[in-house]
Amino acid sequence: MLRSMRRPPIRLPRLAAALLVLCTLSFGLASPAAASAPEVMPLSSASCAAGRFCLWSGSMYAGTFYGTTGNQNVTGLSSAKSVWNRSGRAVRVFSGAAGTGTSQCFAAGVQSASVSVPAGSVRFLTTTSC
């Protein structure tokens, strides 16, 4: 009597492969509108990367965000209500463009969730303190 040398089909790997294909297709078929829609989330102090000087138009790191690594005129907001200096150098914020007008200095590492400073331009100092 001859026994069949044929092995029973292995279904588990095929099932796993089919599931992988279905999962991949389901992620790939997401609607284009959902994929291209802007991500809406509240701003926070996490928006300020290391090495930057950051301003927010609202207190508690909310509202319009502005961050820089060099001397610039501030665009997008006229006054700051939150500040974080992660630059490693002291930064002076001026009320006017190109470092003109009244100013307020923020030493390296200073973080304040509630300030009121006109923001026309930013100048980095060569020191860490004001």
C-alpha cells in the first residue's frame, strides 16, 4: 500500500499574507481629502525646537507661533505673550524692525508662559545673560 507523500496544505502563512495585503490596501485607500487636510492641533511649548528662540501671540504657548535661530524682523505677530529662549544665547526682542525701539532681554534658557512684549525684531547677543 502506497501512502501519499503529499503534505497537507499550510494555510496559516497564506492567511497571514492575505491579511497583510488587506491591511496595506486599507491604509492605501484612505480618502485623498483626509490625507491632504492640514493637521489641526493646539500649539505648545513643544513647538519650540532646541537651539531656537520662540514667541507665541497667546499666553501659555498658544496662538501664532514664531521661532528663529538668528537676527530677524518678526513676522506674523506684533506682540508676544509667551517666550522660550532655547538658543543658548541671550536674545533681545525689540518693538521696531531692525533692532529699533524699546527692547526686552531674555537670557539663555528663560521660559515664560505669560509675558507682554512688543515684537518687531529679534537680536541674538554674544553672551548667555542680559
